[in-house]
Amino acid sequence: MIYTITTGQLEKGTGKQQAAFIQIFEAENAQYRLDLYFHWYNYRA
């Protein structure tokens, strides 16, 4: 399977997508942790 990452911005996701990330990363730190994950783990030079 091939996946495409279109954005790492939590605020641009649908309500369902945001809820999933908030559940994974905890509500109070969801944006910070998503940014850290997206920009660190998915970075390709």
C-alpha cells in the first residue's frame, strides 16, 4: 500500500481526523506532538 501525506497541520483535518490524533497524542499536547512527529519522523532531506 502507498500512502500520501498531504499535510501535518492538525487544524486542517476533519473533525474525525482531529479526534483520532487527539486520542493518540493526548488533548493538551496534540498539536505539539503531531508537529514533532510529522516534522521529525517524516522529514526527508
